[in-house]
Amino acid sequence: MITLALSKGRIFDETLPLLQAAGIEVLEDPEKSRKLILPTNQANVRVVLVRASDVPTYVEYGGADLGVTGLDTLIEHGGQGLFQPLDLNIAKCRMSVAVRDDYDYAAQVRTGARLKVATKYTAIARDFFATKGVHVDLIKLYGSMELAPLTGLADAIVDLVSTGNTLKANHLIEVERIMDISSRLVVNQAALKLKQAPIRAIIDAFAGAVKKD
């Protein structure tokens, strides 16, 4: 049995065409089914639905043989014990620094001010500001990051940005782009040895589909 870990939402939806290229069709809609393990048209392939942040952990420890996860999640997880054969070029967005539109971020950085930064992505934020030589106090949040500058909890946020509409609606602006984000295929290294033929077939089919795009 080959087990693929996916998270609901954009990553799931954008992985479906890649699965179809590998001849795999998920037989139930995760938005309508209460099941956490979904069957496919291949008797030996199943999909497990987990939180986006848990995908690397499931794959690393063998709860799944392979999975699809964002580069942001992979960096925060550390990627230990994972084979990362492909950038799938799906679920694209960017990691950025944003502040209130009336906050002079450039002046604060220039004068060496210590910034309070709210983020779920503490490893990425820490590395980014350390490279710039900016001193920061990181505040870990899990949701509604935009509220932090508006309530005075933080001077800036580090978060994923897709269209930028949410920032604009909350009177925030992007001031620095940290990195581009897309989703990666990750594989359990032991599974790659033990189930080499079926997993290689999926990797190759995904690679072919990504190239066509």
C-alpha cells in the first residue's frame, strides 16, 4: 500500500491533476466526506488528509510514504529524513514582511530599532532578519496575523501573501519579499527503498506533468 499525505484546500486541489497524470483518481471529495483516509481507483494507493503543518512529520515517521507540502512548512519542519525530489510549482505564493501603511519600516531598520514581529514562521523570520542584521523579538501566532500590527501587538508580520488583498483590506503593506513559495513532493527515505518501483512511478509521472505545465 502506498500512502500519500495531503492537506485540504489549495494543495489538495492543485495536486489532483498531477495524480491524474500518474493514473490515480481520488474517489471521494474531502470537502463532502468525513473520512480522513480516502480511497483511489488504484487498490494499492490511498490518500490521508492531515493538517498542512503535519505533512512532513507524517512522511518523516512513516505515517505516509510521500506527501505534498509547501516550502514554508518544509523549512519550519527542518526537512530531516525526507527525500525532496520535486518542486511541483503548485500553490504558489510568497513569504513577505508587512506593516501598517502608516509605519515607516525603512526608517526603523535604518536606525537600528528593535522590531516586534508576529509570525507563524519563526525559523524563516529569524534567519531573514539575522541575515539583515535587524534585531527582532518574535511573537508566535497561528491565525489572523494581520491583527497584530493593528492592535499594537507587533510592528510587523511575516506571513504568506498570495494576492495581497487581505493586507490591503486591513491597511497593511508589503515592505519586503523574503522568498517565493511553492509546494514540494516529499518522500520517506525508507519507503523509497522498500517500495521503490511504485513510488518511482509516481515521482516520474509527477515530474512529467510538471514539465508540461
